[in-house]
Amino acid sequence: MPITIKDGLSAREKLHHEGIGTICRRRAVHQDIRPLRILVLNLMPLKEVTEVQLLRLLGDSPLQVEVDFCYTATHAASHVDNTYLEENYLVFADIKNDYYDGFIITGAPVETLDFTAVDYWPEITRYLDWAKTHVFSTLSFCWGAQSALYHYYHIDKQRLPEKLFGIYEYELTAENHPLLRGFDDRYFIPQSRHTAIDDTAVYNRPELEVLSRNSKNGINIIGTKNYRRFFVLGHFEYDRRTLESEYIRDKQKGLPIAIPENYYPNDNTEETPSFIWCSYAHLFYHNWLNLVYQETPYIVTDMRAI
């Protein structure tokens, strides 16, 4: 089934080129099914790149999915024209009385700041509080996951000695969990972060379940037992060249950056990067959408507050 998005999103043309179907809202309302409604809070500077990455995964589903994007109105975007955001994105005032089956919160390049030092932190907490009563399942990743863990459970982050940067292998720690159905015993995922969460604090919260980890880097995926919240410390949505773009950017800025681990064959930057997480990314989002479809009340306003 196609995904339903705003006509003006720049991702539409690239998605069609890749064979991922999209339809406009006018056509969608004439189909006799209730689509899953997903809201994406896009905190990434390169918003149009992130749109393509997420819609590529959300569109790989037999379900009809209606996707809205929103942004933080209290922060001036520097990498995208404001007119584009005003025409194709929503702000909190637009959605505060609405209900969604799923809510995705992206990462953001502010992880070395204290949460309360982020200029749009009050707006983030507003979205997180709203999601308790207006969203069935919230999926957050990287800084978005860290911010949600901090706000909901007071689990803080800590600075790493050096940036965790590359492709890493994680083992499943929960048996037969629907979010990881079809996964091998281990999977691969990109990481690009300067901070980590307090694993011990996670294990001390009985409402949280650790779904995957590795012995060196710690926890990667966490969920609540009622499926209402999932937290991913990595980036399933990254495409083949995303880490390469970050590596080149940081080198050009003169920042201390190592070659992404387990990314280039033989660490040779002239080689094509390995894309060993692609199938896991599609499976992960397929499972999340299916779980949301199975568990969300048909009348979304009937969901219980958490």
C-alpha cells in the first residue's frame, strides 16, 4: 500500500524513483480503510534527507500509512527554507488536539548539551507529555531516545571518551519480541553519537525492557512492556552514505573524527561502504507498523493515558 504524504514534500520524487508509492490526501480519503496515522518530529538539520530515509522505511508496508511531519517552532532552522517548513510541516499548535497511532522522534545534533540547555527543550517536553494521551506508540532514536528516557524516567546521559561512530553488532536480549520478529540472533546498526545512557538506571526501571545490547557499547533498543514506547540509540534509517557524509563533514571542519568502524572494507575510504543493516532497518519498521496496527484501538481517542 502507498504512504499518504503532503504533495509538497521533496521526498516524493525520490521515493517514486525507488518504486515506493505515495498518494495525496484527496485520493486517500476515498479509500474505505482507516490508515495508520504517523507523526514525525524531525529534529535533524538536513530535514529533507531525513524525510526520504524515514519514508523509504515507512512506505515498505502492506498497510496504508498517513505521515505528517512537524518541527520545533522555537528553533530557527538553518539548513532548510522556512517557506518549505510552513507549507509542508506542522507545529505543536496544529496537532495538540489530534491523535496518532505512532509518533517518531528523530535524533538531533545537540547531544553534548545538557537537556535543559537545548533552546527548544520546553517544546520537546510538550510533545512528550502530549504523546502520553494522544499517541499509541512512540518510537524515538539517538538524541530523541535519550531525551525521552530522561523526561519520562529520569535516566541521564553521559559523555563518551570518544565518538561512537560506525556500524556495530548487537545481540537480542528479549525472546520472541514482536518488534524484532524475523531478526537473526544479532543485527547491525549505525551509531553516531558522543554520549551514552546509564544502562544500570534502565535495568532499575521495571517498566522498561532491554531488547538488545552488546558487551562493549551497552544497550541499543529498549521498550515498555505495553509497547507504548520504544527507544533506539542507533540509526536504522541511515542510508549507505550517511556516515560517509558525516565523516567528510567533520574532517572538513577540522574536528577530531576517526574512520567509521566496520564501515569501509579494510578501512579503505576509496571503497564503497558496506550496507549490512539495510534488511534489518526495513524489518524493524515493518514490525513496528504491524505492532501499532495490531494494538492501537480502532477509535484512537479510546487509548488509555500512560
